[in-house]
Amino acid sequence: MATKKKTAKKAKKIATKSAKKMSTKKAVATQHGPMSARMKEIMRKHDDIYGEGYFAPTTVKCPLCGNGVIVPKRGRFGAEWRCNADVRPMCKFKLETKPTGKKCSYKRRGKACGALMVAGTRTIPDRCSDKTCPNRNPHKL
């Protein structure tokens, strides 16, 4: 009889511990839902630098797989634009800057580069997304 009471007490103790863990997990999971004041401040600064709607999804088709469109994602080192196609294997196309949808017309080896153009800054105009293209740094041409 005494062992049944001990096991019941242990079970109750374990249940309360797991309930506490669950409640803390829920708090952590919902913490990322609404945007924090710090994140709102960062987004306002980005809007000042890049302009309104910089982080809005684009209508640019992925040049690698052709199925998805390029959308902003949160990456390890800040915002990045990735393909949202749900293909297997997953499309690995990624840009560091927002694509404009235009193709690079810089002549290399007798033909146009053809890579996607990405948004520039206030001082640097739109540039090529291909890192080997001289139009990657148009301010140096």
C-alpha cells in the first residue's frame, strides 16, 4: 500500500514538472510571433536606407529551377532572398540583395551576361548578381 502512494506521488511530481516545462516552451514559441520593439526599430532603419517595401516578396521567377519566386528570408547574417519552390531536392538559389527582375546586359565574350540584376543603394546603381561579372561593381567601370 505504501509503495502505491509513493509511486502516485512520483507520478504527480513528474506530471507537474512536465507541465512547467510545457508552459515555458509555449512562452518561448510565442515569443517570436509578434514583432518586438527592437525588430520594429530595425525595420524602420532599413526602410529609411532602402525605401519602403524593400522586404516585400517579389514576383521574380527563380532562374535556377524556374518553379518558385524569390522571397525574403531571415538568414544567418541578415536578410537574404531565396527561392520558395517546394521541389525535391530543395532549390539552393540565394541572393544577398533584392532582385529587380531585369537581366544584366553587360557584354562578356561577345554576348550579354544574362544574370539577374539586384537593387543598388543610393550611390551605387542596380548591379549584376553574378560575382564574376564586371557589372557587379558598376561604380568602378
